[in-house]
Amino acid sequence: MVGESSLSRQREVDIYIGFFDQTAYDRFSCQAEEFSLVEEKGEKRKGEKEKKDKEDKENGIKKKKLSPEEESELKIPAKVAL
């Protein structure tokens, strides 16, 4: 410890961020105002889905289980206009 230069005690750290899909990156990179709009839209969609599910349950309509191939076809990433 004695006699070491101050440079030997400095550290360099590289930090990387990885995203699994474009939607996650879009949410990360948008501004606060844009993010609040995205959150509001998501809450609205969630409310509409819950309402539809409740109506379907009351009417006796059962959901069809989708295969993984069908699910991947239905997933469309949301784009955020920057």
C-alpha cells in the first residue's frame, strides 16, 4: 500500500444494458412525458381487456388456448413515436 501511485487505485467499470425486444428498448429510451402516455395507454388496454373478459365470462364464452405459433403471430410490438 505504501508507495503505490494514485492511478493504481482507480477502477474502470463498463456497464452494458441488454433488451430482449424492441418494445422494452422503446419504453427505456422514451422521455418522461412519452412514458406516461405509454403507461396510460397500457392501463386503458388492460381495463378494456378485463371488461371484455368479464362480459365473456357472464355470457359463458370460454377462451381458446392458443398454440405457441399462434401466440407469436398475435404479438405485435408497440412502437413509441419519438
